[in-house]
Amino acid sequence: MAEKYDVAIVGAGIAAAGIGAQLALRGLKIVLLESEDRPGVHSTGRSAAIFVQNYGNDTIRALSRASFRYFQNPPKDIFDYSVLGDRGILFVANEAHKPHLDELLDAGEGLVPISVEQAIEMVPLLDKDQLVAAAHEPNAKDLDVAALHQGWLKQIKKHGGEVRTDSEVLSGSNQSGHWVLETKSGSVEADKIVNAAGAWGDVVAERCGVRPVGLQPKRRSIGVLASPMPGQSMHWPMLIDAGETWYMKPDAGQFLVSPADEDLVEPHDVFVDDMVLAEGLFRFEEMMNFEVTRLEHSWAGLRVFPPDGTPISGYSADQNGFFWLAGQGGYGIQTSAALSELAACQLMEIDLPEFAEQWLVDSLSPARFEH
């Protein structure tokens, strides 16, 4: 006989864990249904997360600001230590990309132009012959993705929620006002479904008789290099090319370097495109007094975007009780606290958080794709 729940959440990444923690905290009986053998495999577990204030459109920035307040003071009964760490970002430009840096300075908040000399003082490996302009965002923070994700999973279990792995949703049907889901681990009944399946969001929707919204999974690759200055570089800011053709994040004596790729792919266990990564490493190398001779290892993850680039949160008009929480793109971690709280309140049809102005709620609505 199928186990019955108030809410079945499809997925177990940061979005699923976040809304699950909020719903469990409010007394709902919930279950997370994860298709893999552990939570957070595809996007959450492959994120080189950093909190960047000057990132994304107005919706993203509003959710990021609201999330930052949570990250600064997370619940002590769930998190043993802060999920934020000092980092900062240094935006750098060669001659070709200087106009992009000028645009960033015009549009961004908290971004300070600095001299080439100041930039090289921060990151001595920068090539003074290539670097023509720089800007510093001192308030950018490291985000401990694993701690955040595990903390919310812990909160779910603490309040009686369940996390089922190896439970891919094969089909779903709305029967007399409640949902019956057939999964690889058995049947589940729930009053409501949250589609937090990441790159597989449209697949899950179709299996439940709901129109897909056109989610676009895009590959993001990372190459790991040993730092030639491990003791110093662990304290350096993240480097981002103003033209968005590469970035580098120092991490425990290593450099995480990405070509900032956004290649559209089918949802799958994505692997690095070696040529794309090599081209990105070359662009990084051009700006540095540092020769890349060895790649320690590499990985790729999926960043999932709706057609207009803004996340989706809200009930589908297609089927009663089917709730979308999808398409967070590259912003899923830094917006997760606010978006989880907002989505939980929307799902429960209770008062929304103070930060959730009407324009923000409207911008997230799946209705913009359901016509």
C-alpha cells in the first residue's frame, strides 16, 4: 500500500532540501524522492558556490539579498558554524574586455574600481602586460554548499520528513484531488507535488501530465589546478574575467578554473568537454604569469535555465496541486534560502515573507510559460 504524505518533493538538491526544510518545520508530512543513490549529485554537489551581490537580474538580486540575511545568521540548532566565508571578487579585463568592465561598474552595487597595481598586489600571478583594468567586490562571500544542503536535509529528518534515494518518478496522476506517484522504489500518495527535479524538471512534468516549461540544462565545466603559491592563494579573491570567458576560485591550495561555458545539453550525468575546458584554461593562462602544465582533475555540472532566465516558483495551471520550483540557473545556491521560504508559503497558501513584493512573485510565476 502506498505511503501517504502532505507533499512529495521530486528531487533532493538544494531547492528540494530548502523547501522541504521549510515545509517540515511548519508541520507538514513530506518526502523527498531522489532518483540517484544520494542527494545533490548533479548540480548542488558540483557547485563552486560564491555569494555575489552583482549577479543576475532584478529577481535574482532581490532573492539574493533576502537569502543573505539567512546566511548571516542561520539557525544554531541546524548549523554548527557559519555557511559564509570571506572571499571577495576581483573582476579583471584585458584591452578587449575593458568595455565589459565599464558596464559592470555602471550597473553594479558595491563594486570598486582599482588600479592594475592594486589588483596585482591582491593576486601577484596576474600578468601586468595583459591586465588593463580591474574592479573589486569586497563583500562577495564563499558559500559552504555542503553545509547548507546537509543542514536542510538534517532539518527535514528532525521534523519527521523522509528522503528516499533510488526513487526516480516514473509516472504521476491526479486522482480525486490527490497525487499518486509511481517510483522505482514503490508508490507514493501525496496531496501536492513539488517539481524540484533540476535538469529533469520538464521530464517529471510530462510524466505527471503537465506541460513542460522549456527548461534549458547547460553544462558548466571546472578544471582543478595546483596553485604555485598555495599558502598565499587560499586567501586571494575569486578572479572573474569581465568578458565572462573564464573565472578562477582559490580553494584549499588549488585553483578551480572554469571556461564559463553554457552549452545546451540534454539532462544527463554530464561530463567535461575537454576542448571547451582547454580553451578556457588557455584564456585564464593568457592573463596570468602562470603556465598550466597539469590538470589535477575536472568535473562538470548542469545549470538549468527557463527560457527567460528567471527561476520558476508557483502552482501549475495545468494540474491541481502540481508546484514548480525549477530553473534556478547559476543562482540556485545564493538564492536558496529566500526562494525556499517563499515557495513554501506559496505552496501552503499562507502569508508570504516580507521581502516577497508582488512584482517578485509575478516574475517567478509559471503562468508566463503556460499559455
